[in-house]
Amino acid sequence: MDNRYLDNITLESTGDKVLNVKNSSSIFLINIDEELEKQLVELVLNPEENYQYEVEQEDVPETVNVVDQPKERPSKTSGSDTWSYKRDSKTSKTAIVTSNYKCEIDASHEAFISRVTGKNYVEAYHLIPMEYQEDFTNSIDVEANIVSLCVGCHKKLHHATYAIIKPLIEKLYDDRLYRLKDCEIDLTKAKLLSYYK
């Protein structure tokens, strides 16, 4: 979230801006403005959008050399009644920079120019979804498993029918097979496709 929104949080009791409060107590009632409330609700309801926002904000040099190698599994995070593996937004941004901000399904797909990067807007997508990390000894949160996708292709992989998704996943798998092997991620095409059924 942008720091500029912190200025919109005020103490309920005094109306003072939270940023100006010097108080050792960590508990106090606050008021937030409508715009900040809308953003907070959106972040809570859409963690994927929040993650893509974090990825875009990462500072990664435009010339980066990725060496595909095994990494240890990431740590688990837990929510109220679920757990998941933590994704590293810098790793995702590195994968996007490596792809030169192009959609890896079709490089001609251009959405819009991002005001953050000044480049074609793309999103990071884990070819092997993170929910299947338990199936692998090494981390699947590596550049070799993260593809750069335009918004349309990203949504397609989440919401289209299997008949539409299948050839796209096969293409990405064929493009990434040797890189995945370098990271000691052993996966057949059939197994990857089973994650999408």
C-alpha cells in the first residue's frame, strides 16, 4: 500500500493523524477515510492483486543474470484456518525482468504501459502453482517456474476451461522444462496438466 494513505488514518478520540501520535500504547481506535477503507477491503479480498502490486514495486536491475539452481522450500504462512507457502516478490520481479516485460504465451500481447515500471504491464505466474509445493523437495518459487504473462493470459489460466488451458500449459512446460530440471524440479507434462484439471 502507498505510504501516502497512512496520512489518512486518524485517532478516533482526538482526530490527530496517526503518523503524528507519539504514544507508547499500541492499541487505540482509529478512523480511516473512504478511499483507504476501499483499498484495505480490496487487499483483504484479493491477495493475488496485492501480490502483483508488491511484485511491480520491487527494484530489480534491468540487466540481471539468473542462474537456475535448486533452492530450499520457502516457509509456510498461515491464515485464520489455512496455510500456504510464502512467495518471494523479488524472485517474481526478476522473472518478469528476464522476460523483458513480455507475455511468455505470446510476446505480441501488450496491455498498457505501467506507471511504476514504464514498461509493458505483465504479471508473475507460477507455472507449477504454489499450492503444490508439498509435491516437491526443492522450492518451486524460483525464476524457472515463474512466467511473465499479460493480464488476459493470466486470467485465462485461472478461469478458462481445461481445453483452452491445456495447450498454453504445454507450451510453457516445453519452454521451461530444462530450466526446471536445473532447479532439480522433476515434473512430467502429464503431472503438470493434472494440476489444472
